[in-house]
Amino acid sequence: MNRNKTVAVAMSGGVDSSVAAALLLKEGYKVIGVTMRLWVDENAGFVTGYNQTPELDAARVAAILGIRHYVFDFRDYFKKTIVDYFVGEYQAGRTPNPCVCCNRKLKFGALFDEALKVGADFIATGHYAKIMEDDEGFRRISIARSRAKDQSYVLYHLGQEILLHTIFPLGDYDKEQVRQMAKEFQLPVFAKKDSQEICFIPDNDHHRFLNALTKEEKGPIVNASGKLLGWHRGISHYTIGQRKGLGIASSQPLFIIKIDAGRNTIVLGTASEAARNEMLVKDVTFSNGRLLEQIIPAQVKIRYNAKPVRATITPTDKQGEVMVLFSCPQRGIAPGQSAVFYQGDFCIGGGVIV
């Protein structure tokens, strides 16, 4: 049955997407490889041509597997859509989430569209996640078998149209199994390290990167009453909820509770001042495509590595906006980060923290 279906695998040149392609071939699909050529900061002290390495590795794997391989040049689009967003969010005192933005607009946006143009019926990636049907027949992102590698958080925005044409071959495997399969498939990327945190900054120093573009300035650190406590190095070095690395002597732990970009000021507070019972979330989408019309229970993650917390989600008067009320106070609720909603193993949707 799979022999008549073509899957375009988003190949980054890494072990996960390479094994995803091999597994789909083994299952009988017609497989093609598609790779995005992305904008990369060339001031990071690396050799020119760094950004060609992923596509060369992907091409090598495609040749071994005997599949066609396409490279799509998204450098300009990536710069305008992801990099400029990343810089703008930090300038506004928010904490961006470029991986979520890239998945939404690049992998399952521009790349998805290009894959369909070259004859694909489905797109597949090396994400550790599953797609399952709920009791109403809606497709949902579901937590991967390996919870340590689960990437459902960055996929919360996928709707029914995309989910009907998406495959996640690695949802039932852990990383060691994937590396072992890469060896068995004789793929040369089996020992390749996992991708870095920010793909377009090769040295992973986003402070250097931002300072080169925005010329960050030092500014005051104050308490909730406005008393001067010290000076910060530039607001990109800090995030809401941060406790360490503040350089402030205090008789009790202090946390960042506000980043005021307009005044270039960091505000600190005590543990009780940093705790929040609720948060406002905008640009909310649910994978079933429905608008929220009543209060629902959920488990909510406020960042990628956070543990889900029991909460209730209430629609506001504004479409696409909800209020989340936590079962216990939370620290580190950072504007700009994604809030992602779960019910059991299903990722049902999410949005951007206001």
C-alpha cells in the first residue's frame, strides 16, 4: 500500500532525519530527501561554507539510500522570518522561541509547500513525536515514547491539514536505538552530534550575535520598589525567572520578574514576588481547529524543558487569547515563550505568553 505514496523527508544531514528516511524506505514508501539552505551568521569565526555542511551530509545519505535529493534555498526567507524575529524579540525584552517559529513557518510552511510541488504525498521529519487520533477522530500530536527526547512542545501549532500529511518515524524510538539503526543502515552520520541550540549562530553565542547587531548597553538592575541594586550587561543576557549570574548580593534569593526594554532596566523580586498564579496567552491555536468556547482542564508547559503543570484554560473576550490559571504558583513565566497545552499524552495546542 505504501508503494504508491511518496514521502519527502526533511533531511538536515543529522542522524535523526537520516534514519527517518531509511525507515520509510524499509516500510515501502517512495522517499525523496529535501533540505533547506538557511541563513547562517558568518561572523562567528567559522570557515565560509559552514552552511553547506548539512546539505552535503544529507546528499551523502541520500546517495547511499538511492533517493532523489533536493535543496531549497530559503536563506532570505529564513533571515526575514526567523533571524529578524529573534533579534526583535530580545530588543523588546521578550524571550523568543526560534525553533517553534521555524517549524511553523519553514519546515511545515515553506518546505511543506515545496515538497508537495515535487510530488510528495507526505512530509516526514526526525522529530521525536507521534501522531494519534483522539476519540472524535481528530489527529493530535502525541508525546514520544522516549519522554526524554520528546519534541511535541515545538509542534503544538500543527493543524489537521498538516497532520494528515505528516509522518514522524522516530516516535517509538529513543536516541540510542536511532544511532544503532544508523549503523545498521550503514549511514555515515551515526556518530554525528545533536544539532546545537541556535542553528544560525554556529558558535552558539547569541549575546555576541545580538550585541553585534543591536549594540546593547548596560543598564540598571532595581528591585520591585525601584531601588537601584546594580547594573546589567545588556538585556539579552537575562530572562524572566533567572536567579543565577545576576551579580547582586542579597540576604534572600532574588529572581528576575520583569525586563523593561524601554527603560533598559531589569527588575528583581523575591520568590513570592516572582511567583505567578496565572498568565495571558495570545495567538492560541488548537490542533482540532476549533475555537475555545469554555473552560477546559489541561497540563501546561511554559518552556521546552519545563514539567507540565495542572491548570485551567479560559477563553477571553479576544479571539485567539486565553487565560491560564495554574494549580500552584509558577516562576519563570517569560513573555515571548510558548505555552503548550496537554491532555494526557495529547498535545492539544498552545500559544505565545504575553
